[in-house]
Amino acid sequence: MDVISFEDFLKVDIRVGTILEVNDFPKAKKPAYQLKIDLGSLGIKKSSAQITNIYSKEDLIGRQVSCIVNFKPRQIANFLSECLVLGVYNDNNEVVILHSVKKIKNGEVVS
């Protein structure tokens, strides 16, 4: 495990957003969705997420997620991913997205 300083952690901008749109991503190497996420004052950001094995598109619409918003955008096939949706691998090596139980204003900072 690499140890980082608290100042390093503060550089990571994690925000809450609501998934507005979910589309299939046939050009991805591994099965994935293309997401559009409302991040409040930061606007609508796009993300690619390899979560097709445990989430349907209908499950994701309206769900709030935590995203890292200050990574450099990443080109994935023909899609520019602008943020990273946070998740945890379960025992089956499937990504379970991190989300809040309570409704939070889009764009709020996770600390």
C-alpha cells in the first residue's frame, strides 16, 4: 500500500451526480455503458463504466453516484470519458457502484 499525504487526498475532486442517460457501448473492449451524469454546477459529464453484468440501464437512470471529476479526460474507443464513477469489486469481480442512501444535491463534494 502506498501512503499519501492528506494534501494529496485533497487534490482528488470527488462529487455526487445523478445518472441521466445510459447507452450501450459496443466499441468498448470489455462490456460497458456510456453514462451521462448531472454534476450540478459542473454540468453534464460523460463516463464509461464496466457495470453491465450487474446493472441494467433502467437500474441506473436516476441513481446518484460518486465520481472523480478532475482526472484528465480519457479516450476509450470512440468515446471521451470525462469523469470516473467510483465502485468496489465484489467477490465475483463485478463492480458495485458507490452511492448515497440519502438524496444529495448534484455537484456536492465528497469529503
